[in-house]
Amino acid sequence: MRVPYIRSLFAVSYVIVFVHCTKAQQGTTQLWLDGTVGQTFASYYKGELELGYRSVVSGGSAWKSLRAIPRISTAPTAHWTFMASGYVVSTDQEEDVHSLELRGQLGARYNFTPFKRMQTRLNVRYEFRNISTEGDPQQSQRLRIRAEAVLPLDTRNYRSDTMWYALGDVEAFSTLDHDPDERFSDRLRARLGLGRKFSYNMYVEAIYNWQRSHNNVEDDDLSTDQIIRLRFKYYFSPRVRKLPADVTSP
């Protein structure tokens, strides 16, 4: 597929997502804070630990979530990256409803333009979720498909050690069996953001996120949520030329 067609597909996807998201009658404003540390090893592998905090700040009752995500990935070629992650998520769904989730995730990402200025990629992930809500265990399987793009703003070389960059993606969620009881059961997500790469080791991102979800705890209503997400990433290891620099993570 030629790059101009890929870019057109991204643009059309964002318009469709925005129109659909504005139709929902309910919504919240949320704040997400994420920090990631990582280490490269054996030339082609990267280990990461992501810690995150999420909460509703307006438009709904109290909700907050804490998560820890260990992740390992490998990039055997410039086009392919493979990932495996584990999630531990503790969430206050409502004032008196608490859940604990253990999640396994396997994924693959294909980069259509690894040697171009603009990076266009397709990310597919399978998740097996085990959620216990007030002692009631539930299991669910989910597929996530995300089209994403990253564009350096002040350099033409995506692998520069310092740069400003814009990022955007559209992600669809498909439950393969049944939805667990959770306040925000994702259906569709789109985001636009600005990032700063201070060095090969350190990144900061500010992202505005649109999310469409179901409330499976109260009334199963659709919700369109507006989210501000701040991310910090630091990698301890020096540059490894065999492992392409990647300013985004799952």
C-alpha cells in the first residue's frame, strides 16, 4: 500500500471517530498519568515497567485506577515488533465497588514506513482478562486493533536523538466473549498528542484522548470521555543501533 493512501486512511478514520464520539449523551473528563522505565538487552530486546494512575475529575462519580504493567518486546526487523505484557490493575469503579484485574497481553505491530519521516503502523493485541469485582471473578477475552502515526516536527529523521513530534492513533476494542463488570468498558478510542524527545533515553508526551465506552456497572449507557494523558519515559541503556528507537509504547 502506498504511503499517500495510508495517510488518507488515517485522516478519514479520525473524522469518522470524531463524528461518532460526539453523538454520545454522557461523558466524563479524566486525567491519566503514566511513567515508564526500560532497559534494552541482547541487542533486539527491550524490557519495560509502566506505572499508571487514572481518575475522573469531572462529569461523573468518583472513579480511579492504579496499574502496573511489565512488558517485553523485540524488533527482529525494521517492520515488525512483537510484545508480551502483564497487567495488574486496581480500580475503584464506584464509591463502594472495587475490582482487581490480572491481564495477559500478546501483540504484534507492523510498521509500513520504517525508513520514512512519518511512521505509520498497525498494532494488533490479544488480551485475556481476569477481573474480580467484590470477590466475584470474571474472565473475558478482547482484541485491540490500532492504526497509529508519528511525525517528527523539527527534523526529517525519525531516529534523531532529540526532536519534537506529533502522534495520533485510532483504536477499536472488540470483546470476544462477554464484557466484565467495569465502569469504562472501551469500545473506541482516538488520540492526538505532542511529544518531546530530550535524548535517546528520555521522552515526555502530552496527549488529548477521546474515548467511547460502556458503563457495565450501572446502566450500560454509552459514554464519550475526554482525557488528558501525561506520559514520561526513561530508558537506562545506551543507544542500541540494532533496535530501532520508538517514541511510542502501547
